[in-house]
Amino acid sequence: MKKRTAHKTDPDTKGTEKRAGKRIGLALGSGSARGWSHLGVIRALREAGIDIHLVSGTSMGAMVAGVFAAGFGDQLEDWARGLTWSDILGFMDVSFPRAGLFEGDRLMGYLVEKITDLRIEDLPVPFAAVATELNTGKEVCLREGSLMDAIRASMSMPGILTPFQRGADWLVDGGLVNPIPVSVCRQMGADVVIAVNLNSDIMGRRFLSRDRGRPGAQGKSALSQKLASLLNGRLSSGQASVLKRFVQDQPDRGPSLIQVISKSVYIMQDRITRQRLASDPPDILISPHLAHIGLLEFNRGEESIEEGHRAMQLMIPVLQDLMAAS
């Protein structure tokens, strides 16, 4: 991740929201590798001269929102655009057998090294992350303490990343209760909330048939092919055999465990998202088209970012009209 001077809001910016005097909040939703598109949304807003006064995020949305709030959004975008499968595999610290396939320590350690672990209350832009308390199912809003701990807790997708321990509590992915934290932005004082829904087009026919017809999709998922190098030399033969069954699709026996987990979570989050947006709708809803990007395809950052940028650009005139109306 390249070192670059942290982006700071210019108090003399002539953006529409400055003239209207409204506080803009950005609610970034969950969506695993599709979360890189949040960076394109942020870039489109900045190009239009529109300040973001506060941010909230769930899961990957929490990661992007937190890094942006710390002033390192440009560095994160540079890194995301250059990620390769080799890089991704290097961050996969297999946890076997534990409460998730991966620990996440390598990724968080890398972010701490490149960004430093700031305290949330000291960030230049107000930030909140959403997590779920595993034993009670309660929504947990993280607005103080370690930034990296908050991001790690919010990203703990059940079965994939191990839960995060905070005191006596075990925290998992915030997408289980609040996939797009519009309500959190409102609680933080936003007058206008822009929400980004990364999962708007993954259900139904496209969701079920996304991998069909793709080169190499027969017999093995793209994920299992890429994980093959991870298994070699890092696990015992018995552990590798079990983990392969977790990640490898088998035509005669159906989808892999990781596919069942991820698609089940997507189905649940889609239903919860619809209910939450209906009861507390944002002022602007951004829905990038990202159904073709899989769970762990973080190497497709370039196209994810550009799609987020395109989707936000289309809504800039609507946002400007909304801000000018009052």
C-alpha cells in the first residue's frame, strides 16, 4: 500500500452540501469482495466536490469506511487495484479446526503496519462499525476504541472468519442484523444518508447460475482452484483433505460448504436489507451491479471500484438537486 498524505476535508470546499449546510452520511454495506466498489463511490463524491461528514459500515463496508475515516482512502484504493491471487492467499491464515476457516490476523496486521491502529474517537471523520453479538443476536455499534478491532469484528463472516472476542462477548459479522447501516448514520447526526447496497442483484437466476459456463467452473469452483496452492505444504494431508471438501464443489454431491455458507448468508442479508431499507430508507441508494464477483475475488478490485464509481456518478445530479432543494 503506497504511502500518501492523508486526505483531509478542505474547509473552503464549494460543494453543494456546504452551501446547504447539511451533514452527509455514507452507509457502506456488506458484500465481501464486492466491497471494493465502496472506494469508487467515495471517489465519485470527492470528484464532484461533495464532502462526506460521517461514515458507518458493516463488514467490508466497515473496512472501507474505517480506512477512509482515518484519512487513508487513497492508499487503500491503490492497494485494492493491485491485489493478486498470490497476495490474497498470503493473507489466508487457515484456522483448523476452529470457529471459522481463517483467523484474519495476517490481514489486520498488514493494515496496522500500513495505516497504524488509531482510536475511533480520534479519527478526523466520525466513524461507526456494526457487529453482531453471537450469543444474544444484538446489534453492536462500535464507535470507540481500536479502529482495527472494530473492523475485524464487523467482518467476521460466520464460518469463514473466526469470531472476534471483546471482553466476555463474541462478535460476528454485522450483516446478520444491519447489512446497510442507514440507521447508524441517522443516529450519528446525518441529515442526508447515501447508502450503498452491494447485494442488490445477486439473488434469483443470476445468483444461482453465476458460475455456470465460466471457464474452469466444471467440477471445481474458482475459489477451490486458487486455494490449492494454500493447502500445499501448510496443512497435514488429513487437514488438507477436509478443507478441500469445505471449498470444492462436486458435481455429483452439490455445492461446497463455503458456497452453502456464503449463499445462505447472502439470502438472509438480502431479506434483512429489504426490511431495513423499507423501514428506514436512505435519501440516496446506490446499487452497483456486482453479481459476477465472487465471495473471495478480492483480486477484482479494479472492476469493482469502477462499477461503484459509475453507479455513484449516475446519482450525483439527484444528490445535488436534493441538497439544493432546501
